Amino acid sequence: MGLVDFEASPEFTAVEKLALRYAVAMTATPVELADGLFNAMRAQFDVRQLVELTAAIAWENYRARFDHAFGCAAEGFSEGAFCPLPPPLLHGEIDQRDDQNGKGETNTHQLQKLAGE
């Protein structure tokens, strides 16, 4: 799988590579998120998407650090297994899915205020 060298991998789109760069930056200690990277993320994702992606990355970092602190090691349950990439969504599918699930009308006033919009 091309995740180890995702920048050179043809398995990821430009947007996926951008999100992976963001995850790598968020995982660094200390976290140093360049303005250019964050601006590129803002250009590609709306506020809701940025919050969800950032929360998911932060949660995985939390879990990894928790496990390291307690010396939790792999138990071999996923030996040789991996999670394949899902097929790419067509433009607009995400918004349509949110509307069908009743998530299309989220109050983002506070998020927009925080994001400076």
C-alpha cells in the first residue's frame, strides 16, 4: 500500500494527499501547521468538513498516545489485514448524502466565527 510514501503514490488523489499532509502536520510534536497548508485545506474543504477531519485526526493521535503511555501493543488481530481505499465519490455526493440524512442544516455560526468568515 502506498501510504508510507503517499506523496509519490498514484493511489491517492491530490485532495487525499493534501488531507494526509494535514494529518502528518497534526501528528508532529510539536504541532506546527504552516499557514499555506491550512489555507490549502480551507480552499478545498468547508468549515464542517475541516472540523470533522481535524477531530478525527486529533482523536487518532489521542488514542495512539494513550496506547503508548500504557505500553499497549498490537495483539495480532489484524495481522496482514488492511483497510482498502473506498471508491472515489462523485462531485456532490457528500452534500446529497448529508441532505438525505437530515444533516444538511447545521448551524455553523460559531464555526464560521472561529474560522474568521
